Amino acid sequence: MLNYIWPLIILCSFIYAIISGNIENLNNSIFESLEEVITLSMTLVGTMCLWCGLMEIVKNTSIMDKMTRVLRPILVWLFPDAKNNEEAMENISMNTISNIFGLGNAATPAGIKAMESLDKSNMDKRKLSDSMMMLIVLNTTSIELIPTTVIAIRASLNALNPASIIIPIWISTIIGTLTGIISTKILIKRSKNR
Amino acid sequence: MNYISTMIIPIIISIILLVGLKEKKKVYDLFIDGAKEGVKVTFRLFPTLIGIFLAIHMLRSSGLIDFLSNVLSNVTNLFNIPSEILPLAIIKPISGSGSMAIATDIMAHFGPDSNIGMIAATIMGSSETTFYVIALYMSVVKVKDSRKVVIPAIIADLASIISAVIFLS
């Protein structure tokens, strides 16, 4: 997709700059953009290291296990047809918790394993099962407790309080996730009634 | 509310360290190990940032973005979305690193504390790369019928974008 959009943007900009007489601005902006990425990356790397370091500690403590126990009843409600599939439930909760803690590297493998174990108990192999649909939608909305990358970028751009973005993000991600859950449940119900 | 969000980060750091100490983990070694990952993540992002920043800066300096924003503002006004956010909303479901670079550019251009900068950051942080996730998870199982799973995913995306705009405007 970006293989078409990216060159299109650059070529159209060049043509428009010729028409509108902004060609000098355009030329300068090419080199300015490179410089900006350098300064940005240098500050970004610091905050990213801080969070990745802290999350490594989290991964090695019992925080993850405790979260699993808290999440269990919610997951049973979200994935009713998988509640007897122990392997799937385990992977689903690992996936969800990794998403919450922003551990993308751990979330994706767990999610894929969850899909595989859900596939074993899927009655109709040609269709996604209800739980598979829910799992996919939950992974597209993905609740993240500390949006580390965004905070890191804001810090590198000298925001007054880089972390103040947390609350708007929580609100928006919760609304998005709830909407996703409800519309998936409705979709599942409608396809059953047919 | 500002006071709460100032407290969140120090509190979270303290809790993580206290739990680690209580369970007798080598918290410093673990921290250093994880921090190495942070270096890798940033430098993996670097080429994408160069590519996207180049394109967006050319788009802006040529004046084309103002022209497009004017044209598209008729559509975006319907949903109350500022037209400056539109490029982000379009790329967001397709490319994770691409949308990250666009959001960063919007924050740098309008300021991280401006309304538009905050909206861009919120959109960035509140959802995943929808189409990528769907494609990845679908590829694991050999199903033909996706049962229109893309519809609730897109509705959820729209809901979080619109709620970000409403909350921050």
C-alpha cells in the first residue's frame, strides 16, 4: 500500500510546488526533514530504553500471573465457547495481558498460539469461530496501560507534561474497545439468527 | 487531573520496583536487559521515520497539503474531525510505523501540547494497525469466511478516533 501512496505524495508535491512557485521551500524541506528525524530519534531512544527496561522487570515477576486471575471472569464472558479449552484460554489471557503492558513482542506470539488452539475446537473449519472474531477485534483495539511510545515521542518534542496524554488515551481506547466488543457480539448474534 | 497524570508514571515505576524487590529479582540486570530492546526498537523505526518525514515535509512545503485540507474539510467537518488529522486517520489502519511517523510529524509541526498534537497522540496510542492485525491472525487459520470481522474492527477504530476528538476539543 505505502509502495504506491509514498511515491504519489512525493511526486504530487513536486508538481504542485512547480505550479505554486514553492520549489525553494520544497528543496529546503527535504534536508530539514532528515535533520528533524535525527534529533527526534536521539531523544526517543532514551525514553524507549526506560520503558523497555521496566517492562522486562514486569515480565519476570508474578504481576502477570495475578493479572490472569483478575481477568479470568471477563475473558470467560468474552469467549464463552472457549471456556473449556484450557490451552486457548491461557494463550488468550497471555495475549491480553501482554497487550495491556505494551509487550508487543509477547502479545503477538501468544495471540497466534491462541488462534491455533481455537482452531482445534472450531466446528466449522471454513469459518472464523465466535472466539476467533472476538480475539481479532480485541487485538485491533488493544488496551495499553502505559502508551510508552507516544509518551516517549512527546518527551522528545519537549511537551510540558509528556505523560498527560495517558488519560485521553485511556478514555479513547476504552470507548474503542467497548464499541468493538459490543459490535462483535451483535454481529455474532445476527449471524446465528440467520 | 494534571496532578494525577504527573503521579501516574512515578507510582508505576515504584510499584514495579517494589514487586521486583519483594520477589527477589535482579531488578537492575533485568532493567538493563530490557533497555537494550529499546535501542533496537528505536533504530528499527528510524528508516520509516526518514521515509515518512520526507514525504510529509514535501507535501507541506509545496503547499499541496493546504489545498487538500481545504478540499477535504467539507467531509471532515461532518464528523467534526480537524482536517489536519485526516492523513493520520487514513494511514493508521494500514501501517503502524507509518502512522507513528505521521503522528510524530503532526505533533512536531503543531506542538505536542496543541489541540491537534494531543488528538494525534491519542489516535496513535489508542488502537492497533487494524488491517495488519486482521491479516496476521487470519493467516494463522485456514478459513475462507471471515464473517465480516473487519466491520466491528473499523467501527471500534472510528469510535476511538471520534471520542479522542470530542474529548480534546
